[in-house]
Amino acid sequence: TPEVKAYPNPTSGILTIKTKKIRKEAILNVVNPMGNTVMSIEIESMMTEIDISSQPSGIYYIQIIDDKNTRMCKIIKN
């Protein structure tokens, strides 16, 4: 089972991100194919909604980073 799920995938903008467990002060990053972080927010729950509609179409990576782990999943923006 993946550690991070994002849906709907592909998306036109609004994404729901689910992760199994989260420690305090986790960071959610949206990273473009060049490795640049285009969005970064602090998250405190296992389900978060983000809006990437302002980003160009393409492949992005969702990273969730806490003090123990970095978890990732790939998404496609229409």
C-alpha cells in the first residue's frame, strides 16, 4: 500500500492528499520535474486538500517530510 495517495490523479487543480500516519510539523511539498518546490505547506492531519490549478500542466511529485521519513507520490496535472 502506498504511503501517500493523491486523488483525483490526473487532476485539473484540487487534490486530496492522504498519508498513513503523520508526525507533528510535517511539511507537504509539491515539486516540479526540474526539482523545484512550487508549493510548501505545513500539515497536521492525515488528509489535506491542496490547489495546484495555477501550475502548468505536467508531472509533479508530492513529498511529505517529517522528522522520520520522506514519502512521495507522482501526480499528473492536466
